[in-house]
Amino acid sequence: MKLFSENIEDLRTLYIANLKKALDMEQKITKALPTMIEKSTDPQLATAFRNHLTETQGHVAKVESILRDATNGNADTSTCKAISALITEAEDNIKDAADASIRDITLIASAQQVEHHEIAVYGTLRTWAELLGDDDSADLLDSILDEEKNADELLSTISDSVNTTAAETKTVTATSV
């Protein structure tokens, strides 16, 4: 298995390669979120997804800016295979959900998997920006990281009620049969 598609010889090259993947990641999430909003039946969950779509569009702009600064104007992307796999898995799970409450649970679980990936990506990129002496980019990456952590915490809060509702619905259905 080849880990890198280009010759990575130093931290700066590694940083830029991963910024390109982060940009692709955010663009793919921007495309996936409208479906998640549409499939949500819990109003609080749908609102959280709508708000996160707006944040994610801001992340695209921030990462593009950081990438342009790092590459003297080039904001090309490189495929983020991890996010592609997470989105494909989420789409499959959403299709497989038997009812609305299970679909909402699936949406939350899938969104949190994406958030955890983003948290790892932005924590790493922020550290690398700091090591490279790019404090402005490190600050922008840190602000994105904070937003991703907040989104994950909000999803955890929403999941408390959604999971309970789904469990109660399934218990009632199972005992009614």
C-alpha cells in the first residue's frame, strides 16, 4: 500500500499535501451535508447540520486561503480517501435504516465519525503549521479545530435525546409484537 502519491521529503511538503486533502475533505462534506439535512427528522439535528454546513463553507474558504499562502497561489486539491470512505459508509447506513429514528441515530454516528476525522486532521495540520513557523495559518487551523470539536459536542448532546427516543420506540415496537 502506497501512503503518499508524491515524493514527501520534508515537513513542508507533507503539510501542503495534507492541506490539499483537507480542502478536498471540506468540499466533499459540503456536498454531503444537504442530504443529511434532508434525511434528518429531528429538528434539532437538522438545525445542527444546517449550521455546520455554513461553518464548513467557511472552512473551505479558510483552507483555500492557507493553501494559497503555502503554495504561492495554488489551491489544488488531492483526494481525501478517508472522507470518501466515511461518506460512502454513511450513505449506505442511511439507506439501510429501517425507520426515521434509526436513520437519525445513523446520521449522528456518521457525522461524529466525520468530525473525529476532521479533529485529527486539523490538530495535526495546526501542529505542523506551528512547527513551520506559520502562526497565522496555525491560528486559522486552530479556529477550525475548535469549531469541529464544538460540532462533535453538539452531536453528542443531540444524540442523548435521539438515541433515547429511538430505543424507546424500538422497545415499544418489540413488546407490541
